[in-house]
Amino acid sequence: MPLPLADHLIQLAFDPGISPKGGGLPGLAVLKSVVNSINMFGIIAVVGALAVSLGVWAWGHHTGGHQAEANGKKGAVVAAGAALGLGAANGIVSFFSALGSQVQ
């Protein structure tokens, strides 16, 4: 005999009791260090990309190369967006993690 709809809803609302906790697995400190290093590498790469993009923008402007100027502008905007994303990564993840933990 099939289960009534209320029994299906009760089964869907089951709380497994799982929450993120630090210290459960070995190597967590090493993983944090690796991710921090990757983030720093990304920020340094973005600084280089921004410098190159600004140089292309200026060169295109002064030589009359409209496509080079446009590409330099695009590169500068992309580099600025990447820097924003890399700098705000911890805040974005913690915001959505806290938001997700409020879901009942």
C-alpha cells in the first residue's frame, strides 16, 4: 500500500544532523595553507594582468589603435573583477554558508 502524502513530507523533512566542523580530518592546516598560497598567487597574477592591460590601453590610445585601446579597457575591467573576487572569496563563502545554515 502506498504511503500517504503526509508520510512522504515527513521523510523529506528528516534532519540528518550533519554540520561542518574543523579538525575532523588530518591535513586541514596544510590544505588551508595551500589554498591561501593559491589565492596569493592569483592576486599577484591579477596585479601583473592589470599592469599589462593598462599599458595596452595607454599604448592603444596614444597610437590611435582603437582595438588595442578597447582590449586594454576590457583587460583592466576583467583584472579588477578578478581582484574583487579573490579578495572577497572568504566573505562570499562565509556569507552563503551562514545563509545556507539558516535553511530549515
